[in-house]
Amino acid sequence: MLRQNMNKNQLLQWINEVSFAVTEMTLYLDTHPDDAEALSYFNHFNQERQKALRLYSSTYAPLTLDTAQEENCWRWATEPWPWEGGHC
Amino acid sequence: MWNYEKRLEYPVNIKETNPKIAKFIMSQYGGPDGEISASLRYLSQRYAMPYREVMGILTDIGTEEMAHFEMVATIVHQLTRNLTPEEIKESGFGEYYIDHTLGIWPQAAGGIPQNACEFQVKGDPITDIMEDMAADGAIV
């Protein structure tokens, strides 16, 4: 569950988990578009994902341009890239 | 239209380099059944697909394959970081290094470049889905 006191790695791990749920439910819903239970599962984790991505951007640096709110520096390019490692 | 998300689909943190294994794993990036071929296969087949559900799933799986090829490239990159000239020669990574140094180039383990001849798009749903099963079934 999303908590305000998560550290950087914990928050990224949470984003990875809820994103996995969203990705897999997307594939399922493509071929089962009327499954009410799947729709509510998708909506729940999609909202959790958006919340977590906004929190990560405001606390650390943006992971998506949709959640980027940059004031003093364009951290999108200057913060580490995913292939450099060092994340959870 | 696509948007980039600045994280790996699953984290990759490799501590020790190993250029010999990197050369094998590279096939999953640019080899005949690698992730780039998978992505191009699904994203190219969707235009002639007559079923809306399958258009959707080809789009979303083709997109997810891009996340896979980023993970595989990251594995190869982290396995080959900061190699010494001796390590490159001894591991058999020299043939790759001479053309690409430590850059990531889409090739099969045997050095064959990534190539659209490795997959098929026929505009016929049964033919295309059989081709998908042959390719993705080969790498399970």
C-alpha cells in the first residue's frame, strides 16, 4: 500500500508492483472487455499507480512526462537512467 | 504514439560483469526470436487484424515487448561495464567489441544482425497468429 513515508526504493518497488497489475489486466481486458470484476481491479490499480507516480515525481524526480512538474532543473535527463542500475 | 516511462518493467541490478554470458543473452535482444523482432511482429500485424480484441492485444503486447528489450539491453550493458582489454580478449567478446565496443547493437549470438526476415506479416489472422505462437513459443 502507498505510504507517505516510503523511501525511494520502496516507492519505486510499489510503482513496479501496481504497474505490473495494470499491464496484465490491460492484456486480459483486451479479450474480456465486459468482465466487471476485472474492470474494477484495473481501475483500482490504475488509480494507485497514478497516485504513486505523482508522489515519486514531487518527492524525487519524474518517471513519466505526464507527472513532471519541473521548476529549477530538467531532472528528466540529468537523473539516472534505468539501465544504470542502483534502483531497487 | 508512444510515451517513455523512466523505469524498467522489472529491476535489473547486476553486480559482476560476464562478457561471455552477455554474448549469449544478446540474442534475446536482437536475435531471430528476440524482443525487437517480437515487438515489430505484433505491432506490424495489427493493421490487418479483423478482430478488435486482437488489434488491442497486439498493440499492448507489442508495446510490452519494448519494455522487455530494454530489460535485455540493460542486462547486456551491466554484464559488459568497465571491461579490461584482457577480459574482452579472453571471454570471446573481441569479435563484438571490434565493431561496437561496449555499445548495444541488436544482433543474434552468432553475430547476425536483427532482420525483418526473421518474422512474417501476411495480413491473414490465422497465419499471423500461428507465426506469433512459433516465435514466442520458441523462447518460453
